Amino acid sequence: MDLDRNHDTQTPHLAVRLPEIVANIVPFLPKSDLISCTLINSTWEQEARIPLLVLSQFLIDPQNITHHQEISSVRGNSARNVGVVEFRNLSRGGPCGNFISAHGHKVNRLVTRLPPPDVEWPQFFETLSNSFPNLTSVAFVFNRLDYTDSPPSRTIFSKVKNLAICNYNPSDFEGTQQILSTQLAPLFPNLVALWCQRICPSVVRSFLKFAPTLTILTLINIPLIDPIQENTVNLTRLEIGLDSNPNRFAQSVTAMLKISSGTLENLRLSRVPNIEPFVVQNCIQFIILFPILPRLRVFELVHNDFATRLGDNTNSQVTPAINLQFVRGSAETKLPYAEQFPVLETLRVLKGASSRNDKLTDQDFFEASMGFLYNSFLHSTNTKCLTLKNLVIPFQEECGEKFKFFDIFHIFDSRKSFGGFEWKDTTADVLERVIDVFPNLIQLEKKDKPGSKSKGRGQGFVGKCLASIFGLFRMITSFFPNLTHME
């Protein structure tokens, strides 16, 4: 009871607090709901527009630039996420000069082409810096680069934390190696996240060597066998996918794990093909040697939902084309968790790239995943993992009463032998093994959800080139953790 009749501390009226309440709600809403919120009233509209401008992606070309200029001048609709790949001249005097003059300073994320042959590098980057001075994320796409003797650019993009480089003409490696590896890395001294697809390994090496702030790295179709000699890597998140040359995949992963073992916290192996188990177990090129990873908390395997069989038997069993070996393992214990992964918390096996050719059924995909797990993280000789709390596996209730997996102890040299497969009585055997190896498990997600980040991530852009530029936007925004994620 207020005996002094002092009413200054009374709770404000709901109408006064509404903007604050709405501002706390909208960051958690999906894009579809945010659009609906703009129709409620002016307060909801104003707050919903803030995240919408970050989520919305504007691909500007000569045909629609006038339209974008019109809508960008209404109610603060200035685009934050822009693609300008159709314009060679990005200066204020170019064809999109009016748009850049009015809204370039508000753009945070940009997708553009690397300079055409008739534009020198210093000129290009100086123009880019002047036209978009507040960039934090940049994506460069190219299909051809001609080497020139242009001096290095003096422009520095100190605000850029996230960089993506995509080459949709993988045969053009020579020019890329000469230009990008020497002139690109010094422009981004504060880079945190790097996403690369089909570029020369020397480019990645230059960033690993000259970008000490780099902690997040995604490599798609880049066989990086010998990354760097210096121990200067501070990676905490690493993703590697190599569907164009799967024989080099394991070597690339082993090399990257070696230089990032002390700091790595999140590891994702993606685009992994499915082939015959006897090939995986008997060929050394599929071996991935895991060093001790004292900080690793999350491991993800994303393997294709189709088979890439090497033999003629289209009905043969398949498994992901990787054979994990652990530096602390032995003949008696394949994986001693406490020594190898002392803080591992999450393990995910997800469905990745899809194809109409030799597509795996749910049963086949389940068996392929189990074959991998039973020979690695769920091996019968493993010690218990007391730290693991979350597990995602493609376990289907309707898979049937029986399943088969490939056990490493039953390998036969003859390709025609079926001794490598062991039929289990019920799928409950999987759960028994899970509980035995992971006794402190809290969450078990037993089905791969359609539309999850693992499905379609990074797919289609290279093949369709600029026709699916929005796909690159989605790849970038899903990869950079300090941006708004698009699920």
C-alpha cells in the first residue's frame, strides 16, 4: 500500500508499453508471420519491417531497378540485402547510380560479380567501398578471371565479417589462383566467416594464413590436401563437402582437422556420397583420421539420399563413403570418448542432396546411416559417452521389423560375399545400442524433418548459375551465425 500517495512508479498503460512488447516479439517470428504483422496496425508494421528488411533479398537488374527505387523510398523500405550481379559499373555514375546514392550506405549484405576483364582490381574495390560503405557481408560470384598486372588494391573492408566466393566455371582455376590468392585476402582484415565453392585451394590457404580472425569456414568442392604449415588457425566451425571429387574428401577433412584440432567446436561433413561398404572399408582413400578434439561439441554428417554405386549391382547395400578412425582408438576400443571427444554434446546424421537417379528408400537410407554409426560412434567396443545430450538419426518407425547393417568385423575380400551384413531382429536394437553408449542422452530426434537446414543447403546455385541467385543468398545467411538464420 502506498501511504505517501506517490503514483510515479505505477505500471504504464498497455498502450504505452505496446511498442516495447512488439519489439521483443517480432525477432522470433518467421517471415510469413512478419508479413501478416504489417497488416495489424502501424506499431506492428513499424517493428515487423525491421527484421523483414534483413530477411528480404533484392535482386536488382536493369529491368526492375526503377521499381526498387520507388518502393525503397516508401516508409523506410531501404534494402539491406542486395544482389547487383547484372551491373558492371557499381559507381554512383553508373546505371544504378541513383539507387546507390540513395540507399547504398544502408546495404549490409551484397552479392556481386568479381570485376570483368576490362576493369582493374583497385578501381573495382575502391568503387565498391565508396558505393556500399557499411557492408558486413559480401558474396562474389564469377565464371572467368583474367590475370592482370594491376597493383594490389589499397581499399580495406574493415567492417566485413562474412565473405562468400563462388565459381560456377570450375575449369577456370589458373586465373583464380593468380589473382584471388594474392589480392583478395588482404582486403578483409577482420573476416570471421568464409564460404567458398569451387575455387582454388591456394585462395583458401591465403585466408587461413593472413586472416587470424577467421573462425568459421565452409569448403564446398575444394580439395584442400595441404592447407598451411603455420599453426595460426583458430577455426571453431568447419564444414567440408566434396561431391565433385569424393576420393579427395577424406584427405581434405583429415588435413583440416589436423590444423584446427585445438579450437574446433562444430564439425559438419556434407554432400557425402553413398557407395558399397566393402569399398569404404578396404580402400585407404576413404579413411578420415580424427585427432583429439578437446573442444568439439557438435558433429554432423549429411549424406546424400541417393546411391553412387561403383559396381553393377543396383540393389547392393550402401553406406556413407567415409571410414572414421580415431587417434586414441585401439584394437580393443575403437573410440574412447573421454579421451577423443571429451565434451561432445550433439551428434546428427541428416539427409542431404537429393536425386532422381538411384534414390534411396527410407529403409535404405536408414540402413546406410546405421552402417556408418555402428562402425564409428555406436561401435560395440566404444566406451560410454557421458557428455552426449542430443542425437538426431534417420530412425523411421515404419522401416519394418528388421534391418541390416554392415559390421566392420564381418568384412570379406570377395565382392560377392554377403557375410558383411548382419540382420537384426527389430529396430529396437538401435535404441538399445544408443542407450548403452549414450546413457545421459536427453533428446533423441528420430526423424529427419523435411525442410530442415540439411536439405537443399547449398544446392543448385552453381548448376543454374545466376538464375538462382537467391539460392546463394540463402546459403550465405544460413551459414553466417551472426546474421538472421533462414530455416
